[in-house]
Amino acid sequence: MDWRDKLNGVKSELPQVEETVVESNIASATKKLQKEPLRVELDKRNGKPATLVTEYQGSDDELKELAKTLKVKCGAGGSSRDGEILVQGDFRVKIAELLLGMGFKVKRINFK
């Protein structure tokens, strides 16, 4: 009996868990507050592309949490302040899809 057989035996004894997609707390809390669509656009900062998400209506803590989620999903840096999220790089399409998946309305600016 090799290690693969032992591993399969252990796997069969584990309880089966269904994978479910859990909606983030950010989206559920702010969907009710967010009446206007979020604007997703490309901007140049010091000659480098940056994706801006503006017109966010909610608390600063929720804004920071949403910004962190977007930055992690894009694998990029950025910042958030005054109802605006800046993500370094051109991630317009990816961010728009992520926000739509979270339940936000999105207005796309400068998309091709």
C-alpha cells in the first residue's frame, strides 16, 4: 500500500462540502445605498495608466475594503480616498466585471 492509496482512503472518510459563492459584505451593504452607477475609467498618472473607480457612496471603511478587494483581484497596488479608488495599471475590463459580479451598477468610461 503506497501513499496514494492511504490518501484516497482518508479523502473518502472526509465529509463532503458543497462549494458556495458567498456574496461579499461590501456589496450587500452598499447595494442598497448605491443609487448611481460606479464610474470605471482610465487615467494617466505621471505617464502611467491607472484605473479609477469614482462616485462611490458609502462609508470610508467600506471604500477601503472594496479597494483592497479590487487590488488583490488585480494583483496591483493603489489607494482609496474621498469616494475614489485608484488601481495602478489598466484594469478597466476586469474591475468592471468584478463590480458587476458584486452587484454594483457600472458606467464604463473610455472603453473600446
